[in-house]
Amino acid sequence: MEGRVSKSIKNAEVNLLFYFLTLFLSFFSRKVFLSNLGAEFIGLQGTLSNILGYMNLAELGIGSCISFFLFKPLQSNNRFEINEIMSVFGYLYRCIGLIILSAGIIISLFFPLIFQNSDLPYGIIYFSFFSILGSSLIGYFINYRQIVLSADQKGYIVAIYFQSANMIRIALQIWLALRFKNLYIWVVTEFLFSLLGCIVLNWKINKEYPWLKTNKKEGKKLLKKYPTILTNTRQIFIHKIKDFILNKSDEIFVFAFTSLKMVAYYGNYTMIVAKAGQVFSSILDSTYAGVGNLVAEGNKHNMMKVFWELMIIRHFVAGLLCFSIYHFIEPFISIWLGPEYILNHTILLLLCLHIYISTSRGVIDMFNHSHGLYADVWSAWTELGINITVTLVAGYYWGISGILLGKIVSTSLIIVIWKPYYLFHSGLHESIIKYWHGAIRNFGVSGISFIIAHLLINTLISCKTTHDEYLSFIIYCLEGITIYLFVNILLISFFCKGAKDCYNRLWRITKTNK
């Protein structure tokens, strides 16, 4: 088990390091690119990437499905089965790559219509698009084997090679933009580094797994041996497409029920939430492959023990994130953009509730994936239907608050109530009462911690803090977070299931890393 923990920690450390490095570089590079290459060219890159993102919908499900099928043979070191599964994966990805290439060529025929109002020459538009398309197709035709690293808890290797290449690329593009201000050079650099990253990563994969040999032609025949791959892929696709639609519909609904200005205002909130959430997801998502390995091992006692430890961590992070967003996002926006950009307080409250559900659900999702539980496709359609129905009604009357209410109602019924039942009934084969016995404690501790810390902040520090300076804001944040952490950790220690096991594991990790 400690091997899984150490790999998860390594994945988290690498992801977190590159998150902060690329975060700084991204803000700096965007300013340079806008100033030297022009806002229209940068907008073109974003538009073309979004077009490609929609074409990549064809992939939804296959990567997740293959990672599930790899957990058990990796755990038992069954190299023959791994090679067979990867051959199937290579064949499927080649098919998807050809579909995306064909779709890209067809869509490009309409560029004169799509970009008819653009001042950029069609030469750079086509050159940019096919460079981006080529970079994407590298992953489908050549670089698909990296999934073995992720399933084997070695995602940090992918992060190190890709993110290092990405940072070098951005630094070089900054210099080239300042030196030459040439759009074609910028695009060529983008593509060449994608190709270089692919070559280097494949060299590393060959070094890590010299026995890994795939045969795409055999992969087509092997599909008959693994018919559940296509079955699971179709099921996962429905769940993924539901998530895609729900995530992409926010701005459309906000525009439909309010105004274009409110899209920008709400976008400020969601951008801050996304950046804050990425910090935690860099750490929490690093345990995905570890859970898959644990389930493949089949030790029920260890499985339930780790489940409750991860539940504590997820609810702890969800509570901290909600508390921080609720108390600190408004003063931050006031300093950053001005008080006129602050939205109705009800919107903030509903946003925090949605954040809590989305963040705390991670453990259930991990264990469902690790058990291959995707057959409940009805739940995806039900969640989508409830969300759209409530949003259309509530959004008409209450605007953004109604849109968030649609998310909360649909996720509460499916994510909070159904998904745990599905896992405990069909995966863990335990009574759902055991789940709620522990889960209610987690929900209760987070809620009580929020209320107590909120009252303490208003009593002790809110009157001492002014929000017109960054320094006073930082001090306010540190004081508020300290109070919340003290209250929450104290309550977790006394009331949450698995708290002792979680603290013991964290203590062992701390001692090991000293």
C-alpha cells in the first residue's frame, strides 16, 4: 500500500510544481503574445483549439475505458494481456484519428465562411489549424502508449516530459515573438515541440517498458476477445458527453437569461474558482491510478479503509475551498476589477454549494471507475434532463441563481444520492447505510465548521480588515483560513470515520519524507 501512496505523492508533487510554474509563465506569455502578435491572432488560436475540442468528442470514453482494463494486468504484471489491450487501444485510436483528420479537412473547407470577417490572411489561418490538428493527431497515431504510464501510477513521467517541453516551448516562443513578431515562426515552434515531446516520451516508455509491443492490425482482431471494451466505451461516452454538455452550457444559459455583460461578470467568478480548484485537483487526482491498483488487488479491508481516508481528505478540501471562495472572492474581485463586478450574494452561496458537491464527489467517481461501473447510462440522461429542465424554468425567473440551482438539484439527486448507492450495491457489495453513516458525518462537520469559522471571522477580524489593499487582503485570508482549519481539523478528529487511519498515514508519510 505504501508503494501506491509514494507514487501518488510523487504524482501530486510533480503536478503541483508544474501547475505553479506554468501558471506564472502563462500570464506573462499571454501579455507578450498579445502585444507582439496581436489580439486577433491569439483569438484565432483559441477559436481553432475550441473547434478541435469539439472534434475530439469522438474520443470520449476510450482512454478511461482502457485505463480500467489495464489496472488488473498491471497489478499482476501480465505483460501478454497488457500488450493485447494496448494493441486494441492503438487500433481504436487510429480509427478515431482518421475520423478527426477527415472532420478537420471538411471543416477547413468552410473557413472562408467562418472567418470572413477576419483581417488575418487565410494562409496563417489554414497553417495554424493544420498545425494544431497535426499536434493532436500525434497523440492518436503515435503517443497513445502514454496511458500505460498513467494507469501504472507513473503519470509524473508524462507530466515531467510534457510540461518541461511545454515550458521550454513557451519561453522560446516569447523570445521569438519579441525578436521576429512572425506568426508562422510561432506556429511552427508550437508543432515542432509537440513532435519533440512525443519522440522523447516514447523513448522513455521504451526504456520503462522494453517489453511493450503493440500491433494495431492485430488490435482489430483482438476486439472479439475483449468485447466489453466497446461496451464500456459506449457507456463511458454517454457519461462523458453529459459532462461536456453541462460544462459547456453555462455561458450559453447565462447569455440567454441575462446579458452578455453578465457572462463576463460570471466568468470572473468561474475563472477564479477554476484556478483555485486546479491547485487541489493536481493533488487529489494523482490517486486515481492508485485506487485502480487497490481495487484490482481485491483486498476488501484495505479498500474500505482507503475509501474513508480519501473521503475525509476530499470533504476537507471541499469545505476549505467553499469557505475560501465564499469569504475571499468578493474582496479579491473588488481589488482586482472593482466593486461593480461583484454579483448578487445568493449567486455566491449557490456557487459554493455546487463547488462542494463537485469537489467531494471525487472518491465515489474514482471507485466507480476502478470497478468499471458505467452501466447506469440512464443516470447520465436523467441528470442532463433534470439540469436542463430546472435551469430553463428557474433561469427564466432568477437568472444565474436559477442556472446554478439546476446544477445543484441534478447533482444532488444523481451524484450525491444515486452514485454512492450504485458503488456500494454493485461494486463494494456493502450496505448503503454504512456509507451514509460516515458520509453524513463528513457533510455535517464541513457545515458546522463553516458556520463556526464564519461567526468567528465576523467577530474577530472582519472589522479590522480593509479590502482596498492587497496586503490587508492577504492577511485577512491567512487569518480566516487559519481559523477554519483549526475548527475543521478539530471536528474531523472527533467525528469523522477513518480520521485516525488518515492521520496515521499522513504521519508515516511525513516521517518517511524527512
